[in-house]
Amino acid sequence: MALMETHYYSFSLGSNITLNVFVPTPGSSEEITQINHTQKYDYEAGLPVLYLLHGAYGDAFSWVRYSNIDRYAQERGMVVVMASAENSFYQDLKSGKKYKTFFTEELPVFIQSVFPVTKDREKTYIAGFSMGGYGAWYLGLSRPDLYAKAASMSGALDIAGLYESATIQENENNPFSWEDSFGDPKKLSGSKYDLFALYDQDVKGGCVPKLYQAVGTEDFLYQSNLHVKEVLEAKHADLIYKEDKGGHDWNFWDKYIQDILDWLLQ
């Protein structure tokens, strides 16, 4: 596996940025044959690609530091792209930085131009945890033409319900600027930021990414995730839901990213 730390100027963000990109390569433990090469490392045809998002306080190095994503992606022959989004909820911020534009318009073009990845929607995926779980579904449902599948772990998926909860509003350590990300957060329900509204919009448009949702039973977002599951099941969504013992932590995310990678490649 080759880990490439890439620096370039982003017009969407108005600054120099850092990307971490894993590209699978034949390893020393593999028998390098033409058959093996064609199956796992067909760079000319383009490898499947996963845009992997971080949570609050995280950055492009979160998955590199705290998980074994490089080994998991290597085993499955998948390119993984990681970029920073601050605590933006992956939105075009009112203060200027356009993270949604960056992730859905600028970044894919750059990656497809520089790295051996597919341009095929059916092999292009997005996933994340916590804030990045919301981000993966938000970007996936906002641009269903780009991603075939979107996966969330411990996701802050019911964004309107979370804002309305006393836990969020009374938390002095809340890292988010709701107004910067969403404008008037009291109007989130039914808005362009609401995942339920985006899902309904995609159904009407006839193009909906497949969804994956995992959460730990000890996670503070567990009940919120159950509500999201129930709403989407009532809408007959193509949803894989999994829960397990665990909290809002890397033990859970490192475990379930492996299951997600297998689901993506089915």
C-alpha cells in the first residue's frame, strides 16, 4: 500500500490543503502474477475509490492515526481518499470555506486526474463517522449522481433533532457553529440539510445511493440512530442497519469500517 500525502491549493477553500490517499500496490506477501495484477491492481481501468470522512475535531490524518484503514484497503484493492473539513458538517460555510463544493466538485476531479481511480459511479463510495457519518449521507444524498453507496458509523444523522435536543444546546463544549454551517438551525427540519428531505428528493429524481448505518448500543447517538432507521425503513429505503456493543470510539469504527468495505465491494 502506498500512502501519499498530497499538498495543493484548493480554489473552493481558498487555501493550501493536505490530502492523504492510500493506493493499493502489490505487497511482499503476494505472488505477483498477471492474474493477480489484473484482479486487484488494474490501474488503467481505474480502482474503486472511497472518500473517507472524519468526525468533529478531526482532520485528514484521523483515519491514518487511529485505524488500520491502510491494511484493510490494501487487502481489498481500494483507493481511499481523506481530506480535512474542520467542524463544518461538510457544508459550504457562510464564513467562506466551501466544503460541500470542495468534496463534491473539486476533489473528485483532482483525484480522478492524478490517481488511478475509476470514474464509474457504481465504484465510487463515501463513508464517515460521527459528524462524518452525517457528512457521508449528506454528500451522498445531495449528489446521488456521484456515489453509489454511502455509509455512516455513529452518525449525527438526525441533524434537526440533534439541534433541538437539550444535550446539544446546553453543551458548553459544543464544537460546531450551527449558524455558519446551516444558517438558521431552527429551520433545519425539511431543509436542504435534512437527510430525510434529501432522501425524498432523490426518490423523486429516481437516483438514490444505497445506505449503510452502524451504531454502538452504548453510543450517545444510539437512540437518535434508531429513530433514523425507523423513519427510513418506513420509506422502504435500501438500508443496511447494524448495531453492536460499543460506544462512540475508534474501537467501534475500526471494526465496522472493515464490514463497510466488504459491503461496498459486494
